[in-house]
Amino acid sequence: MSTHNVWTHKGTFLLAAVGSAVGLGNLWRFPYLAGENGGGAFILVYALTIFAVGIPILVGETMLGRSSRRSPIMGMRHLTRTHNTSRAWESIGWLGAASAFLILSFYSVIAGWAIHYTGQMFTGSLVGADADTIGASFDALLASPGLLTLYHTLFIIASGFIVGLGIHKGLESGLRIMMPSLFVILLVVLGYGIANGDFGAAVSFLFTFDIAALSLEGWLQAMGQSFFTLSLGMGAIMAYGAYMSSEVSLTRTAFAIAIVDTAVAMVAGLAIFSLVFGAGLDAAAGPGLMFVSLPLAFAEMPFGALVGGAFFILVLGAAISSSISLIEPVAAFLVERFDLTRPQAVFGMVTASWAMGLLTVVSFNIWAEGTIFHALFGRSAFDFIELLTNIFMPLGGLLIALFAGWALTQAEVMKEMRTSETWFTVWRFLVRFVAPAAVAFVFLRSIPQIEGYLIPTVGALVIVGAFAAGRTFLADSSQET
């Protein structure tokens, strides 16, 4: 069975999980969401949610992977049988696999934009360009299905090639070279931003905590970003956990992943906003922050083309480290379930996801409007696929928290965590009560049809759930003692 492999070095799981977590979410999504939501207050909610919700679920998901030593789908099938629980819990594995497949399809298209901008930067095409020119260049890229398909294809082939080489030659070797290199490039870009941008304004923007200025939407986006940035609920952490040595501490590793991931997001934010403020641009530029505002900032600064090229290589490398974690859960399942070779499994996964990605490609041009997706869902194919992942991921995370918190016995968890009674008690409270309530809140908010009933629905769910769970907790505690 493929997942009987174990990482050669104890620290590789940390590199793999950080590689999965550090991607476009840190370098693209986090800065523009912080920019749109006032900076510091957004970051405070983001950080608190990571430690109160993200880490407990991260420990739980890794534990499920390591205890089953299988791909997420086959692993949950094994755990439901050995714990004599309902087979409905297998949906955790299927939701993770579906999320990974769908995310890879559009993630590859967006990451492909970084290939375009790497070339634009190093060739000096944007040096001295004004805002209209750079905006028009971005619009022209989106309007070209051929160019988008080319970049999409190149990116997904590169990702598939790494995973196809195997656990040790591909994933392990690639991550040990890629991740340190990315951190070095990020620090170089930060140093450039300090020297040529407005670092003081960036610090003030990101570390002024005015909670009153943060809207409910901002709170929810911060909670959602903190959950998504750790790659929870998409099968990647469970798949990587299956290769994790039994001697490695789940708790220390989870905290290390959260700290490194948050540090990367903060350094990226400081670097990006130093450049943006230094060029006198708007921090609340939205999704165009990386692909319009940043190229404009680089265009106006000394050696901007060279550093801009290095920055987009950073974006590309971070995106690949995340995309390989999206391929692995499905590829591992195909190897186990259908006895395929790893290259065959990866080829099947990547080809199907590439084809699905063409829907995202045409969403920006040929199918920009007037399609069946617009008629049925009032949104483009890309927006619809993204909506599905915004439902599947938190739902998967919610189920992981419930299964790890309620289905696994205290003896089993203590054996895997090998930790103090105090931390076990804290973790179990967070994963049983706090994490499910918080994830349910974000999950329900992602479904636009129930927007008007959000507060009463969540309130009722939390009250009823807490009451029912509390009774089970008391009964469970009395049995354990």
C-alpha cells in the first residue's frame, strides 16, 4: 500500500505541511483581504482563529492520517470500521478529495498568471508603465483563452511531474529545495520594500488594531482565511500525516506550521504594503493587488524589474508547493484503490483537473456571461466552482473536528499526542466545541441562500449543539473515569 511510506526525515512533514499552507492564500489572498478590511483588526481575528480553531483541527486531521496510514478516503474507511462508527464518516475523505480536485482546477489557472508576470518582469516589458497600461495588460491576459490555457498546462504539468516522482524523490526532495529558497526570496523582497518603499506605513497599517472598524463580513473573512490558509479539509494534511513518523510530536508540529504560515503571511504583507504605500497606491485594491498594483509599484522603483521577477518566482514556487499537496490525496487513493502505478494515478488526476480548469479559463473571456452557470447560479463557472470548495472545505473541517473529538477515545488520542493531561483537556474542548461552532459559522455564511437567516440559524445550532454535546461529554467523561 502506497501510504505505508514514511518521510525520510522527521522535519519533512513540517516542510510539506508548510508548503501546502504557504501559497496564493498567503501571497495573494491574505494581503488583499487585509487591505480591504483595514489591516490590523483583520489580522488580530485571523491570528486568534488560527490558534483557537486552526491548530486543534490541524492536530486532529494529522492524527487521522497518521493513525490510518492510508489516503484520506481509504483512511476514513479504515477508521470507521475499526471504531465501529457509521460509514457516513467516510464523507470526510470524499469531501477532501473533491475539494482538492476542484481547487487544483482553478488554482492552476490563477497560478499560471505568475508565469506570465515573471516573463513580463524579467524582460522589462512593464518598466515605466503607468496604471492604465498595466491594467490593460492584465485585462488582455484574461481575455486570451489560448494564453491562459498554455500557462495552466505548464503549471499543472510541473506540479504533476514532482508528485509523479514519488514520496521521496519527488515530494521530499522538491520540498527540501523549494521551501528554503522561497523563504530567502521573500526576505529579499521584504528588504527591497524596506529600502525603496514605505515600511513605516505598512507596519502602522498591519499592526493598528481597531476592532470597531471591522465589519461582520470582515470578521467572517478573517476566520475563513485563517481556516483555509492551513489547508484544512482538503485531504492534504491527512495524506501527508499518513507518511509522518510516529515519533514526531503532533502538537509541536501543528504549532510550528501555524507560526511559520502566519509569519510568512505577515512578512508578505509587510513587503507588499511597503511597496504599495511607497508608490502611493491604494491598499484596498482587492484581488488586483498582486497582478495590477504590485507590477505598477515595481515599474516605478529602481531595479524593480529584477526584484519583481524574483517576487513572481516566489509566487510560482509557493503555488507549486500547494498544488502538489492537492494532487497527492487523490493520487494516493487511486494507487490504493485501483492498484495503479504512481505515475498513472498522477496522470489521471492531473488530466481530469486540467480539463476541469478549462471552465475557469473560459470564465474570464468566452463564457464571461450568458452561460448555464449564470442562468442557474447567477455566477460564472469559476465562481461556482470556488463556491463549492467554500462549502466542501469547512464542511470537511467540521466533520474532522467532530470525528477526532468524539469518535476517537481518550486512550487513542493520548497515545498519538503523547502530551500532558492539561493540553489534552484544552485540545479536546477546542476541537469538540469551539472549532465546530466557529467552522459552522463560516460554513453557513458561505451559502448565500441563507444569508438573511444567518444569525438566528447559527445561534440555534450553537445552543442546541452545545447542549447535546455537553450531555454526551458528561456521559463520556463518567465512562472514562
